[in-house]
Amino acid sequence: DAKTTQPPSMDCAEGRAANLPCNHSTISGNEYVYWYRQIHSQGPQYIIHGLKNNETNEMASLIITEDRKSSTLILPHATLRDTAVYYCIVTRSLHNTDKLIFGTGTRLQVFP
Amino acid sequence: GAGVSQSPRYKVAKRGQDVALRCDPISGHVSLFWYQQALGQGPEFLTYFQNEAQLDKSGLPSDRFFAERPEGSVSTLKIQRTQQEDSAVYLCASLHVNTEAFFGQGTRLTVV
């Protein structure tokens, strides 16, 4: 599985957009980009995933560059409850039940 | 409940003691994963079941670690002769075809 690189930490003001970057320069053509987050003392929670096209759901938007070597997770209006560690993961597909390889993620701190 | 349930939530074991950690996956979920998360790190894969079959145990750190899922539902992770380096949060995740992985809240194991 391809490795990912994320900044260790970021801050964001409440109500502003949080843009979390991820580099995955060795991604293969059949690999998806998944994002999970882990709030303190809880298990990881799925946010969103994509292959080539940008994706949006009720939680976030995912922007993938045309060459697929990097992506950005966007939380459009961050709240204090979005404070968590965010993991960018590249995997062939959860439908194939591949194990998830987590890195150390980005610790997002949302402040009032 | 509808989510993945793990018990106990916290476990303190004396060095050398055997422990058993339980995971109740979401009903009907075929795939089940165990992960180990050390303090300040991302979760690391331990083992994977499809129904009752253990298809991948490459992440188990030693032969003191053993996992089972005899009826394809509840799973137990057993650690024999616990050591201090086994102290971590143990996470269980389940998923069905065409879904993302759902994680439990984890069991925090402290070996003293």
C-alpha cells in the first residue's frame, strides 16, 4: 500500500474552513484515498473517500489533484467537536477488505 | 446497540498475566479486524477475519498474541504472559461488503 505524508498538527478557528493536506505520491491507479478521524478516547470514524473525482458528503469535501499524488480534506465550517486526529489512508478498496494502514495523522485543534 | 462493542473498556493486568479482550461486531458484518494503538501513534493492524476464518495474522507481534472468531461473530483477542510493551489501546473494526470500517471504542490495556 502507498504511504501518505501529513503535517503533524494544524490549528483552525471555529467557523472557518479547515483544509488538511495529504501527500500520496506513490499511489497506484487502483488505490483509493480514505480519510478517517479519531476523537480523543474513541475509535476512528470514517469521513469520506475518493478515487479520482472530488467528493462531498455531509461531513466534508475531498479534493484530489489531477495526478492523484495529493489530496485535501476540507471541513467547511469547523466546530470545536471537529478537534481530532485526521488520518489520510490509501488502500485498494475497503470492498476488498484490505487492512487500513494508518500513519500518525494530523492533529487538528479547533479553537474558539 | 448498533455499533461495534468492545469489552472491557479498561483493563489493568500484572506483568505475566493472561488477558482476553472481546469484540462484538455489527450484526451481519463479515469482516473483522483487530488493531493495536500505542500512545501517540496511529492504529496498527494485528489480524483479520472473514467470518470464522483468520485470513491474515501478519500483524500479531508475537506468539503470545492469539485471536479467534469461532462462530463468525464475536471475536476474542488473547494475550498470554503480558509484558509492559503490550500496554496499548486495542481496537476492533467490522465491515460488510460495500461499507466502510466501523470501529469500536477500544480496550485500553495497561500492564503494570
